[in-house]
Amino acid sequence: MANENVIELTEANFDQEITNDTSGLPTLVDFWAPWCGPCKMIAPVIDEIANEKKGTARVAKLNVDHAQSIAARYGISAIPALIVFKEGKPVQQIVGLQGKAAIIAKIDAAA
């Protein structure tokens, strides 16, 4: 993954990084797929947010093609889908393309 501030999630590390998170920081998870045009459009925004929120929030990406069971666990039926987790629990959700300010507002609301 190109951005060192973005956690690459897999089925192997999802529970460790998200479900069992005790950092106290909100974590934005981007559920995406490489064939998804809107996912590609929002990717630079996700990277910017990861850089800007470093230290105050965590940002992660999960390829739904490689982690279908996790996507199903959270009812992901359309992508891009963004869920903000706090201490392992989903607290905010955004489906579809959203602007950077709207995404940051959801993260800040969970902080």
C-alpha cells in the first residue's frame, strides 16, 4: 500500500486491528474493490485524511473481494462504504461518494 498512514486490512488482521482495538482513537475503514470506479475516485481523499488525522484517528482499507465474510458481517452491499469504528464497534457509516469534509465530520463525531 502506498500510504504508510493507511492500515491494509485482511481477514487475518481485521479483528486484531479493528474489533479488538483499544487505542481509543476512531478508525475509518474504507470497504473497497479494485474494479470499483467510485472507490478509485475516493482513494486520494482517504489518503489525505489518513495523513491529516495521523495521531488523532486511524485509517484503514479493506478489499471486499479478498474479505467477503467481513464485508458481509457489516452488511456491505454497495461500495465504496466507509465505517467509523470506535473501540471495535461501528459508530458512523457512509455509503457512496462523499466529500472530504463530510468524512472528517463523521470521524470527529466519533472521537
